[in-house]
Amino acid sequence: MSLASENTAWRPGRGGHSAVREDRCSADPGAPMKGWVYTAPAIGFVIEGWFDYLSERRTVFAAPGSVVLGNAGDRFSVRHLDTLGNRRLVLELFPAQWDPKLGIHVT
């Protein structure tokens, strides 16, 4: 599968610090899909909403309770299935902020 050539860094205007954040999407099933690129490794937990998650390797259906994984540099798109949008908790991991020897967060 090939994603759109124009990709935008995901999360727009955020990053640099490992954190858990709430992420919400409004949805327009008729809108063209937008390509995104993860700026850091991320783990997303779907809380509300339904959508198709398209990566270069596969397409999966995501619903409440789903876990979505992404590595820095991975490209993906989302196809909304209704107009209700979705809500996720996202853990972004910025490895440069962790000291592997100590196993602690360095600020």
C-alpha cells in the first residue's frame, strides 16, 4: 500500500517531551485522507469512536479498546467511518529523555 506523498508530522505543534496526552479528531467521512508521520514512538489507546487506521503494512479497524502502535518515521492515515470523531489517550516516547543506565526520566 502506498500512502499520500504529502505527509505531515504527527502531532502538530507538540513533541519533545515524553507524556500521556488526550488526542481528539473531528471527522468528515467524505473528506480526503491526510497522510501523517510519527515524530516519536507512540502507543494510542482508543477511548471513543471508530475508524480505519492505514499504515504502509496494513489496514485495521480501530474501535474503543483498540491499541494503535507507531514508530518514529512511520507513515499512516485515518479513514473516519462517521461524523462523531474519535478520542484516544496517546503515550509519546522520546528516548533521548531517558537514561538507559538509570532507567529514569532526565529533564
